[in-house]
Amino acid sequence: MPVFKLPLSGDVVQSINPITSFFSPTGGQFGLVNITVGQSSAPEVEKDLLSDVASYGKQIGQVADALLAVIEHLEAHPGHALGQDKAIIAFKELMHSVATVKERHGRTACRPKRR
């Protein structure tokens, strides 16, 4: 379960740059909840991707759905050995758990086929 902390409830870290804080009316902070994406070689690209394209969750979800489709396509061929791979088994269990949560919230989900 993710950890949720209210403002000023612990582990509060804020970088203060006197120049940007002085010249920016908001000080670079736009709300109570802000996401720091860490070190990036192109932070403006990341910001635009998150605001204009898709959240990290949606991006990861679509990659996971595509990977699941590839795995199941490969498993459909005779003589596959993917079903015994621990990483594939763990991935499918993760996808089942994700699908369960999505369905609980009324969202569509790709659920792996059971074998």
C-alpha cells in the first residue's frame, strides 16, 4: 500500500532557490501536492509528457498491456518455455493484481489468461 502523507506530516523536503523564488510569483510550486521526478536530462520534456500525453501510470500500464500481449502470443506457439520462467510468472501475477484493482474501480483491464 502506498504511503500517503499530508503536508507538514514528515519527510518534508523543499529545495529553495533564492533567484527563482524571488522572480517567480509562485516560487515554482503550483499546489499542495507536487511531484518531483528526480534528476532528468530534459525536465521540460518530462513535464510536457506528463501534462500533455499521459501520466507515468498510464504509460507503464500501456507498456505492460503490450508486453502481456506479446507474451501470450509467444506462449500460443508449441514448444514455448515462457510459462516456467519466474519473471513471466511474477509479471502475470502482478497483471492479475492490477486488473483486480482496475476492475474494482470500474476501469477496463488486460487480465492474463490462466493456464
